Amino acid sequence: MNRLPNSLHALDVASLVHPQSNLRKHLEQGPTIFSKGKGIFIYDEDGREYLEAAAGLWCASLGFGVERLAKVAYDQMCKVGYYHIYRSSSNETAIELAAKLLELAPVPMSKVFFQCSGSEANDTAVKIVWYYWHAHGKPEKRKIIGRKMGYHGSTCAAASISGKPDMHQESGLPFDAFRHTEFPNYYRNQLPGESEEAFSARMAQALEDLIIAEGPETVAAFWAEPVMGAGGAVLPPKGYFEKMQAVLQKYDILFVADEVICGFGRTGNLWGSQTYNLKPDMISCAKALSAGLQPISALLLNERVFEALMIESDKVGHFAHGYTYAGHPVTTAVALETLKIYDEMDIVGHVRAVEKPFLAELKALESHPLIGEFRGIGLIGALEVVNDKATREMFPADAGVMDILGRNAKKHGLILRLVGNRIAFSPPLIISEAEVREMVRRLRNALDDTWSAVRAN
Ligand SMILES: Cc1ncc(COP(=O)(O)O)c(C=O)c1O
């Protein structure tokens, strides 16, 4: 489509830096501008409709426009548009939201700390881990173990916990204290004849080996997403977390569950920690906390962590940490109302009902020549795209097959989240059975067109 040089496209290219985008290609190709959202659909400026199979960035649990939340935000802005919660100031909605989160927490939690993003929640948790071991007279216990292909955000500490190589390249990251254990992708990393349980045992052994090599007295905490999101919607293999948590307990290592994606129904329970029986000391959450409609995250701390924090606060004179917009009256009001909506509509019940067709329809795509495997739970999962089903060989990156697939999906009115050779799904939680079938219909068309292009080459 021809655009005027002074159009929004030209203005975008002239003025905006886009995260996680190829900046040179963007200068050449320009943006897709999304102007309207309704339910699980998003519309570009020409009115073209797209079914959003990833809820934006795993966010828009209630879809792309929720009038009830807009009204709450408006009312709250009129009442008190901004105030902070520093130096013992507070506001009604921050208090109520913190109390509600403690009531909903999957394991006993003691306090809630607010920020504006998942990255900040994890960043805060890193600092709190270090405080914890200082308070316990073990300041040398400082190393943080994340996982290869794990994702915990973009601040320097959160990117350091993350195990995605592109997040470290050219930046000197990760910081010194950060280590990464194995990527538990059973499909891709299993050994010949290795059962899923045996694979999990090998993953736990790798964690233990790393801890011993580093010196257990230097290892402070382990970070994990219940289902790995940006690593490609990778589910933990059978028995994985049970075995990993046993290692953490053995060496007295704190566990932080990153529920930024999994929290609030995504896996068919309110928390991924419930789905996989996690017993974390801290939980970071965001995204669906406000249905993605306001930038807010929360960090939940258990009692032993809070007590340590208090000891350090006594020493310093205060908890020397915070964000201007933490506990913001508007973000907390919207999050509080979001949790009310989840309760009224029984979000977990809805996810469990739609989970069946979601999993079955995507599993059926394993018969497609391009698909090696599907795994999912609740309303999250991924398809592996392969060049050879028997050997699981991937297409070479420079063949551009995933780019072709992404373009074909858009042509058929579908937005996909592509991670390497994986198609990650996390549609809005409000998706209906009929919409799941429509998503898969559009996907099948995109796969067929991509298969034709592959064969033509
Ligand atoms: C598991 C996980 N943790 C943390 C983050 C970072 O959140 P944010 O982008 O809000 O900083 C993300 C973002 O996708 C995430 O998926």
C-alpha cells in the first residue's frame, strides 16, 4: 500500500525505536499500526482484522478493550490521579490489591511490593535476595541461577537472570553473579531413548553439579517460570520441578517463581505454581494482573524473606528501594477490578473448559508436514516447526521459513508469536471454543501456504 511521505509510517520510522525489532529492516519496512481492538481481535489502521494468538505479549487476558476497566481508570484518575506510597504514604486501592493478592497467593505469602513491569519485579527480587543473605550473615551467598532460554525481563539484572543469548550479546551481560542451568526442552534436548522422567532427573543433576562447582555457600537463589514463555512456551517435563526443588532445599537456596506470564489462570489454575506444585519464597507477577491494560507488577514475599528485609531496613534506616509509580492509584484500581472480573466470570473454570479444544485442535496439527510436536497446558503451548519429523531437524535460520510463516499468518488474519522454530500460543483468556477453532483454521491456512513455499524451493 502506498503511503504519503508524511504519513504516520514515515513519522514512526523517523522517530520511534521499537523493542525486539530489527532496526534496519524497520527503517525499510515501517510499522504495522494497530488502531483498534475488540475482544480477541486487533485491527490495523486499514481496518484489517487479526486474531491475536499471543494476547499481545501474553497480556490481554480480557481482550483488547474492556470498558469496565476504562471506567474504573477514569473514575480513579478523577478521584486521585497520582500519589506515591513512599515513606509510609498509602492509598486505598494499593492496600486492597496487596491484601487480595495475599489471599489468592498459591503458598503462604506475607507482603506485596508493587512496580510497573515484570522486569522491575524480578530486579527488585534480586536485590531482596541479596538483602536476605546479608541479614543471615552470609553476604557471600550472592549467585543467582537462571536457566538457558529463560526470560525474566530487560533491566540489566533481569536480563542477567534471563538465559537468552541475544539479551547478553554486545552488552557485557550477564553481570558477574549470574549463572544459567540447562534448558529443559524435552523434545529438543532429550538423549536417544531417554524418558521424560529421566530427562528431568538429568536436568536436576545438572543444577546440582552447577551448585557444587560454584560452591553452595555462594549460591543465593534460583529463578524459574512455571512454563517458559519467551523461550518458546516450553512446558516443564514430567517430574521436573519436584526434582529441581529438592536440590534447592538441599543447598538452602531461595526460589523465585516468575509468574509474569503464568499468573491469573493461564495454565488452568490461578497460578502456574499450583499447576506444578511450586513452593517459591517470592513470586513475581504482572501482565494479566491488570489484563495488560495498565503497567503494573507485584512481587509477593514470604514471611522469612520479609523478616530479613526488615532486619536490613533497620540497619540502613529504611528499605532503600522503590519506583515512583509503585502502588499507583490508577494501576492498582484497574488491577483490583480485573481480579473482580476474573472472580465473577470464573476465569479458571473458563480456561479449563476451553483448554480441551485448544489442546486437541493444536495437537491435531502434528499431522501437518511442517509440525514436529505440540505441547500445551491451560491456554499456553507451542508447536515445533521442523524440516524433518523423524530427526527433528530444524530449518536453517537463513531459509527464512518462520518469517514466511509469520507473513502468511498475517495474510490469513492471524498474529503469531514466533520464537526460533516454535509457534507459541497464549490467546486472550476470554477466547471461546468457536474462536479457538477459528484460530486453528487460520493457522492451518498459513501452514499450508508455508508448506507450498517450502516445497517450491
Ligand atoms: C516470564 C517473564 N518475566 C518477566 C518479563 C518482563 O516483563 P516486562 O516486559 O513487563 O518487564 C516477561 C515479559 O514477557 C516475562 O515473560
